[in-house]
Amino acid sequence: MPTLEWIGKSKVINHHQEVPFRVLDRKYSFDENGQHSEDNGSENMIIRGDNLEALKALLPRYEGRVKCIY
């Protein structure tokens, strides 16, 4: 089976395990008219921050449901 190799791979291969889990803090949402609502039933999110921390925060909710993230 083919593998990817690069200099320093052994140092970063398990880096994700060192990043702690975070809890997402919902700040606000708006509808198509610009009106604020607390919960409109939408699963759309904009997450600001480090991508690895964001992915780990989404893991409990979406584990096994996502095939590809780019």
C-alpha cells in the first residue's frame, strides 16, 4: 500500500492527540432578513479559530457522518 513520507513526519503524525478538546460557544444567528434568533433549527455554522480545534469540537456531534473535509 502506498504511503506518504516527508521530513519530520514522525514528529507531527500524532500532533492531533496533543490538541485539547474545546466547547463551541454559540454567539448569535441571523435569518434571511437579518433578524436575530436564538435557535432556528439550522445546522449551519461559522467557526472562527484554529481548524484542528474546530474539528475536534465538532467530533462528538458529527463522528461517523462526514466523509471528507477540505
